[in-house]
Amino acid sequence: MSTTRRTFLSTAALAPAAASTRVRSAGDRINIGLIGTGGRGRNHIADLTKLKESNVTIAGVCDIYGPHREAAVTNIERAFGKKPRATVDYREMLAWEEIDAVILAAPDFTHSQMLADAIEAGKDVYCEKPMGTKFDEARRAYLAVKNSKQIVQIGTQRRSDPGLIGAAAAMRSGAIGQVTRVDMEVHMQEARWKRDFSMIKQEDLDWPRFLFGRSDRPFDAGRFRQWQLFLDYTNGIPGLWMSHFIDLVPWFLDDPFPQSVVASGGVYLWKDGRETSDVFDATLTYPKGFIVRFSMTLTNDNGGRNLWYGTRGTLDAEALTITGAGSKRPDRVIGEVKIAKEPVESHMENWLRCIRSRQTPRADIHAGFSHAVAGCMAAEALRTERRVHFDPTKLEML
């Protein structure tokens, strides 16, 4: 067994913890453990600081990079008045009895494994998107959550966007009739995720834990800071970007998994050592009888589009309008309907409320698995240059 793999697996075995299934009152404190204290982790600290009057605290932090971990401890102590416990080993945190729930904000390739481990440890979980970048890992996490009583919120925050909540209600009521095509495009002209790594020192970082059993590569500060560019740690645009957009499909149209996916793309402009595409295009065919085309470029800054074509008209999910454009039917939409934005609780508030009530959060594990399946299919279609299929009964990618 390799040194990296041995380090990854050599943590103490966790005894199954009692699931936190009791209904909490508003006065019960929720002790959060934060795993990953980089950019997303800092955002979560800020969000929870605003919510501390609702009796929530960050009781523990975990990060493999010392400067981030230490800064998080300082910021949390300043905000909440108590120093959190800290560790480099997320499994150690999962064994802490005082931790009720964890937020998974480490890099994408850790999400599925950490989610499954957190469920086994009896913790409620907020898991950043994508829920998974490898299909087998995502399926394992999905089944673990499905067979538990834990509360899991996936970090696709668009599920808590007031305008998109209104758009989902309109679409599910048949506002534009039968949908047969969806076009989603994201375009920008920049080398995304190119970051300075001159400050990264090997002694500050637990490099084997960063590798997470994925490889035995020697220390590389560039890979640590720019992991989004390398296929050891991501499935590329499908997980990094498409997950946000494709998540709308099962939500709006109640069709959870693609039937098949084809994809193309590559590195056409940014010859900077990246392994992930700077141009990507996927067409996803769904069982209910429609296709979704997702296209993204990092080579031209021509904005974005999010158009849903139905027999009665068109939804513009960027402008949040419904019109009769494209329809010649007598029942077409007349005029322009502007989708209302009703105030809603934030994604984090929704998760915390559901922890107390044991109700289902807005972006539950079914939503997370749906976007993970679509992303994994698209990544595999790109890699193999073939059409990839999905069997929803056997939960198998073919």
C-alpha cells in the first residue's frame, strides 16, 4: 500500500454514533464543525456569525493547511467568544461528541467521502456542491444519506434564490406548456482559478491528506492552490460550473436524471498546464422528452443565457420573465410575465431550521445526487468521446 493511501486510511476507526434525530427547540444550541476554512469556509464563518443569535456556534474547525486553520480559529473566537477545537484530521472531528453537524467546504473531490463518513458518524451535514465528482463515490454517499435519518443540505444556493423559487413554481404549474429544450450558456474570458502559490510552504500543509488517496504525487504548491485545473481533484466544468445550472432541471421539470449525455471540449486557449477544459459543451437527453444543452467558455466574455422553450412560450431564467416568444399556439402566453421575488430564509438558515425540526431542506440529497449524476455523466462523455447512459433503477452509469 502506498504511503499516501496508508496516511489517508490510518485514522482511528470511528464507532457508529447515535443519529441526531431528536426535534430541537429554538433554544437548543447547534454546535457546528467546519471542515475546510478556505474561501467557502470563510464565507460560512461570516454567514454563521450573522446567525449566532439563533443559538448556533462553530465549535470545531478542520483544515490541512495551517495558516487557514489558525486564522479560522482566531476569527471564530473573536466572533463567538469561545475558541473552537481544531484538527488536521476530519475523521477526528467527526468523533467529537459535542459536534452536532458539520459543514463540508473542503475541495470538491472530498465531498462524497466526507459526506458518507459524516453520516456514519451520526452528524447532520451541509455539503458544498458538487455533491460528487466520481460516480461510485457519489452513489455511496447518496445511499448512506438515503438510509439514514440525518439532515443534509447540498450547497446549491440557487435553490434558495427568491426569483428562482418563483420560476420553479411557475414551471411546475405548466406556465410555458411542454418543455422540449433548455439552453444554458456561461461565457467569460479569463484563466479561472489561477492563483498565486508563492506563499505555500510544505511545512504548513499536510500534503498526503490533501491528496486524499487520489495519487502519490510529490508536494506541489501549484496543485494545492489551483486544484481546479487538475483531473486528480475535479471533473472540470461539469462539477465546477454545470452543477449550479443543471440543478434547475430536476427542480423545474421533476425529471431527476439524464437518460444519456454527449459532450465535447478541450483546452483551446489557456495553454497554462491545465488539464480541465476551457471550452465545454454537453447535450443531456431526459426521459420526459426534452434536451438540455449546457455550454461554457473561458475564452470569450459574451455573458450568459438560460432559456427554457415550451409549447406556450419561453422562460428566461436570467431575466426572470415568461413570454409567448416562440409559440404560435392559441394558448400561448400573452404579454410578459415578471416572476415575483418573495422573501425567503437563506440557504444556511433553512438548513439550521431543518436540523431543529427534522424537516427536509430545500436542496436535499436527492437534489445533490441528481446534479452529481449529470456532472459525472458529462465528464465521462467528454473523457471517452462517447454517449453515456444512466439506469435509474440500478443506479448505474453505462
